[in-house]
Amino acid sequence: MKMRGLRKKIRRLERRLREGPQKLAELKRSLEVAEAVETLKAARKSFASDAAARIAEARKPAARKAKRKLNLSPERRAQLAAAMKARWAAKRAAEANAVEPSTQGPTLREI
């Protein structure tokens, strides 16, 4: 190999060795940044899914208690039915007899 070619190769190798640590450090920094961004995205995604699960849980209707069956005799059941029918009839009668507020009084324009 000629002297000129050897010097050229040596210069290239020295330049590569000088740039090597800088490039390596730069690549490591970019890798750290990429990992940080990835973990941040994962944290956001998990937070969003947790929040969605909490919202869905909050929107679920509460489990209702099972109604307790009354152990009534047929006579007592008939007596309660009659009392409830009388109460409902009285309520309907009270609503029918209620006086509706009249709109024939003076209006704001007349005052």
C-alpha cells in the first residue's frame, strides 16, 4: 500500500474515532428521550383506561335490594288492598277539587 493511501486511511480512522464517542452519546440521549416518551404515553393510556373504567363503574345502576315478600293472610291482603284503594280515591278527589290559580288578575302590563 502506498504512503498516501495509508495516511488517508489513518486520517479517516482518527476522525471516526473522534466522532464515535459523540455519536454514541447522542444516540444514547435520543434513546433515553424515546423511552421517556414511550413510558409517558403508556402512563397516559393506563390513566385514561382507569378513568374510563371508573366512569363506567359510576354510571352503573346500583344493585337494588330484593323486595321482601310479605307473609300476609288472604284476609289481611284484602284489607290492605281496600285501604290503598280508598287512599288513591281520596287523592284523586283532592286533585280534582283543587282550585287552579286564576290568570284573570291584573297583569304586569296593567300595573
